[in-house]
Amino acid sequence: MLNPHGRAFRVMLGAQSMVSSLAVDMSLPALPAITAALHTTPADAQLTIGFYLLGYAAGQLFYGPLSDRFGRRPVLLIGLSLYTLCGFLCAFAPTIDIMVAVRLLQGFGGAVGVVVTRAAARDHFGGRELAQMMSSITAVQAFGPLVAPVLGGIIATHFDWHIIFLVQGCFAAAMLATTWAGFAESIRQRDAHAIRPGRLLTNYWTFLSNPRCIGFALVSSCVFTGLFIVLSASPFVLIDVYGLSSQAYGFFFGFSVLGYMVGSFGNRRLLRAMVQSETLLRWGLVILIAAALAMLVLAAKMWGGVAGVMGPYVVYCFAISLVQSNAVAAAMEPIPHMAGTGASLMGGIQMACAALGGFIVDLFFDGTGMPMGIGMASAAIGATIFYWLIARRNRPGAI
């Protein structure tokens, strides 16, 4: 079994969280081919993404309490097994209806990674070490959005669309084998009543009534919403408004992921240099607001072209990595006895906020980058408000 303090363990946890980005980002270039091969419409083909995300959101609410009850290892192995099986099944789906149904189950299985890795990190670490571990997981996880669209585009261009899902299944199978061999049970004492309705409600209330837990969960959800808003709106803004090609869009998207990775590595380095976690988070919030306002102004005036949009967004992604890792660590810190349930609640809140934010911005799209800039700025300002008004209440010693 891998040593929790070793680099290989951090890479494994990050890769477990990465499976869902592969499932979504790799599949996007294949949608036209799937539409033609399965004799369906583009709208129905897009349901393979929507239903995956629906299963992903639902799964996050289940895996945390289950892992508190039965342990991290068995729940992680079951979720990865479901994801792996569905990846292979998608490659041979004969109709779009079957594929959509299988993608729903694949999303449910894929949700296990982000929930259980956060809970396992809390089982092993606390304080500054937990924030460092979350930064490492985030940095590895970012390789998924960086590589997946490029890999998916190459496969869709030069091979058959079935290969994309076979690659997803093979990667998940490798992760399943690695987890079986290297992931030891991390929970010290299982909660035999964790999935009983009474205990669930008690644990939910414990999390939601703790200013540190809910405050930092809302901070994390706001910055994730800002990221999701750009993922949802940027294809329309950059391709339809600024005339960027689909291939060039993928290239510029990679720059934003690099910004995210640089911020994650920098956050870990600064934490090791004894900079306080909340100090880094506050710096990140300031940079978030500045980057979002810069994009809003540049988009409104159409100054700088594509660089006027992507430049601030790369900085925005850099700042997200400073906020996100430290916010997640701070939210998990007070609840070592129910880390799985807490991770599930955080995931559910994040997905709900992101879906709502993306829907509102898409609804008000007016052929400019203004709604996207307003959405990003609102998310950054909301995160700052939640931090200063809620998260800092009952503040313990800084980590």
C-alpha cells in the first residue's frame, strides 16, 4: 500500500478525481460522430453530457455517507468499477437512449473520486498539511482538462468515436487496479449509523450550522461557479463573437488550465514556506475580483480581442487554485468524524451553484462577453462576501 505522505499517494488521489473530466472533455469532440452513427439529433447527443453530469451530481450525495459507514476503500472500488464498466459499455451502445442511460450510471460512478479523495485526505491530514494535500490533488486533477480535449480531438479526427470511450474505460481500469493495490483503508473508525436517516440529518445539521464548514463550502462553491460559467459560455463568446476556430479554442483553453496548475503548485510551495492558508485564500479572492472586473471591462469595450478575454481568465484560474484548495481544507477541518458526509455536502452545493450560475449566464447571453464577465465578477464577489461574513466566524487558530 502507498504511503499517505508520499508523492505517489498524492498522484493517485488526484488521478481518481480526474476520471470525470476525462469522461466529459474527451467526449465533446465525438458528439457530431455519435450523432451521425446513432442516427440521432445534436440535442439528443448532448444529453450524453447532461445526463453524465446529472449522475455525477447525484452520486456525490451518496458516496460520502456510504464511505463513513462502510469505509473509503470499498466504496471507492465499487464506484470506480461502475465507471469502468460503463465506459466500455458506451463504446458499444447501439442506440442513443441506451448510451444516455449508461452515461447517467457512469456519472454516478465517476462521482466517487472527488468525494472519497477529499474524505481520505481529511482522514490522514489536518491543518496546513491538509491544505497542502488538497493543492497537490488539485494540481494532478488539472491534467484532465488540459489533456482530455486535445486527446479527444485527435481520436475523433483520426480514429472511430468508439475509441474515446474505450480509452476512458482503460484509464478507469488502470485506476481501479492502482487503487486496489495502493489505497489502504483510511478511516479510523467507521460510523455504523452514518446512513440512518436520523444520523444523516444530524450530520447535515452539524455541517450546515458550523460557520467554518458552510462558510468555506460557499466560498468554494462560488469560485467553482465562476469556473463553470466560463466553461459554459466561453465557446459561444470566443467562437461566435470573436471568430476563434474550434481547434484554436482548445489551444487557448489549455492556457487557462496551465494557470490553474501553476496556482496549485504555487499554493503548495507557499504553504510549505509557512505562509498561512487563509492568507493565501484572501490573496486569491482579491486577484479573482481584479481579474473578473478586468475581463468585464475588456469584454464590454471589445478591447484586446481574444487576449482581452483569455488573459484575465488565465489569471482568474490561477486565483481559483489559491482559493479552492484552502477553502476545501478549511471546510473539512472541523469534521474529522464525518469527513465523507461533509465532502458529499460540499460537492452537492458546488454542483447546484454551478448549474444555476451557468444557466443564468447562458439565459442572458446577448452576443457579447458581458454576461460571462458579470457572472465571473458576481461569483468572485460572492465568495469574498461569504468569507468575511460567515467563514471567519468562530475562527480558530490560523492554519
